[in-house]
Amino acid sequence: MNKIPSVDLRDFLSDNPERKQKFVNEIGKAYEEIGFVALKGHFLNDDLVSNLYQQVQQFFNLPLETKQQYEIPGIGGQRGYVGFGKETAKGFKKGDLKEFWHFGQYLEGNSKYQTEYPENVTVTELPQFNEIGKETYKMLEKTGQYVLRALALYLGLNELYFDSYIAEGNSILRPIHYPPITSEPDDAVRAAAHGDINLITLLMGAQGKGLQVQNHDGEWIDAIAAPDELMINVGDMLSRHSNNKLKSTIHRVVNPPRELWTTSRYSIPFFMHPVSEMKLNALENCIDDNHPKLFDDITAGEFLRERLIELGLIKP
């Protein structure tokens, strides 16, 4: 496969069983073959997207000393600001050429996860930043819920199988700023080749060149979404849980041509995580003589901790 398939969530949400099944078949096949789809018909509207990008650009334009006040020690970058070059992809020594922010799950007062998740960080200089971030988080979480319902059906599970695992899940909304490149990058790229940790990733801002996906033949192909599309890919947790039936595809963000070095790039992925106690053990109906069990049993929380250590965000 040398291009990213496009699917429409409105097919799944329709009252027509044939349209619904068509979506299930299309997204399932795409995730078996390439691990990425471009999705139309999601729950973000144009005004929300425009307002979010405006707020995100204003935040990253703040003075460095101001942004660094929102860098919270001891939480592995799970909330607030993470400075330029702090994150390093698994297997790489150079830090990625990016800075980013993390919005996390919004919990009710009596949630058992209050002590497990760090609190969200409020940017006092931009009153709307947190409000618009929260609304975007909720709409992407809702979109992801329906994508996972389709994938549950594709895997032969109850449609609502994932619902209880993602309710109050440890999901992250990450606005990323790739600043202008001011000198020769010395082998560093905006985001080195990697697979995502989580169940699925919903990516805003894949309208221009930069994001590339590695297909099963080892070829790098451009992943470019239409303005009304989100790019959605399988993460390592879902790959493990499906015994690699659904593929977590290696992807990267390459540096632009030299003539575009003076430009910033913004992208906003939503990393959909389950609650930490979810078992990622390979589903029994994804194991047979031709597909032996590929992964050791592990919980989502244990797996996340392993990967944050590999990324250099927390110490062992």
C-alpha cells in the first residue's frame, strides 16, 4: 500500500447497517495493511480547530522563561510544558526538534484516578488556552471512542468492549511546535522514526508534507490529510492487544526543505490511552496456529512506564 486510505465516520454513525459495516471493514483492513487512516466526519468543528491553533501559537510565542514556568518536575512531562529537544525517540540519541504541551484527562472529584494522574496545568497568560484545550480534548476523545467501537466489531468483540477502559483513561492532547530550523540539524529531525505507545492516535494538522509512514515494504510514504480530516493510527498497546492483527506503524516527521527552514510547523496529536489496569494480553480470538502469541502479558500502566523510561522522560 502506497497511500493512506480515507474513511468517513458518518458511515459508522448512520442508521444504515450496510454503511456501518462498510466502515468497520474499511478501517479494519486499513489498520491491518498500513496502520493509518484519514478520517472525515469527526466531532471537531472548524471554529474550534481555528481557535485552538490560535491559542497554541500564542502559547509557543511566549518568552522561554514564561513557558519554562509551566515545566513541572517529577511527572515525566505528563502535563504542562516540555522544552525543546527534551524527548528522544526509542533507539535514538538526538532529541527531537520540538517543544510541546500536554493536556490530560479531566476527572470528576470522586474519581479513583485523582491520585494517579497529575493535575492539568493552567496558563494564566492566556485565559482561553485551557478552556479551548479541554473542549478539543473532549471532542477527540468522543471521536476515538467511536473508532474503537468499530475496531471492536472488526476484532469480533462486543461493540462497547473498549468503552470502560477509555472512560477516565490516561489520554493526552499534545500541541507540538516544531520551531524554525536555524542551523544544520546534525542528524536530528523534527520527530525521529517511532511507533506510538497508546491504543490509537488522532492527529490534527497533517495537512502539509512532513509526516511520513513506513509501509510493510519498508518504503516511506507521505501521510497528508485533507483539511477536514484527522489522521488516525494504531498504537503499540492496540497492536499488542490484537496480537499484531492491527498494525502499529513506524512513522516520523522529517525536516522541511532548506528553503522552508524559517517556518514553524504545528501539529496536535491526541494519544488515546486506556486506564492503567487494562490488560494488554493478546486477545484469544487473535491467536491461532498461523498467528501464535507474539507478546508477553502486561498492563497498560506497566507498558507506559517502560516506554517513558525509553523516551528519557522518566528515570528507572
